[in-house]
Amino acid sequence: MINRCALIVRPAAPYVEWAAGLDDSGAAPRPDDEPSVYLIPDVDSIAEAWAFLERLYDGIFRVELHGWHTDERAWPRDRTFAMFQEWFDVDIASSIEDLVGGPFVDDLDDDETTEP
């Protein structure tokens, strides 16, 4: 088991509606699409994980918005934690098993490898 928890983030109806309204193609994410997973430090309780999420939700919000539409002018303004909770369904996993056992590689930085 590794010393991390995971935030599992899926789009909810307001995010899907925002994405669908960006153009007339009809393309939009679906709540059952593959979720995004964000590793956070190991915490002692789910409440502590939510408190951690509340401190960094806007960064996750920005990553999720950028994943669908890169023009920040189309993003919702005045994003709040309450809005984040409406736009995304979040599950917290506190037991993370590493079945590979090798180093982690950051695919955004070819030179960065982290030993588990």
C-alpha cells in the first residue's frame, strides 16, 4: 500500500451541460466516461481528505475545464468549492495499492522519476 489517497473525479450534469453548450456539435463528456484520479497525501479520515480538496479544488477545476476546452474565456467565472461539488462527483479512496512496484514516471517531465 502506498502513502497516498485518491480523489476520483467524474463530470456531473452542470459540467456536461457547459461542455455541450460550447458548440453545436453535440459532443459532450458523459458521467460514465473514464474518471480523473488525483493523488493526495495520506490522510487519517475522509473529512481530512475533503478539507484537503477544499484547499486545492480550483486547480482540479481548471485541469478538468482545460481537458474539454482550452479557451479560458469560456470557463465559468467565480468558481467556488460549492460550484465544484455541483459540477463534479468526487469519490475518495483511502487504500491505494501499487501492484507494479516500480518507479513512478511523470509523463509531463521525462526527467522526473519517483521511487514509491
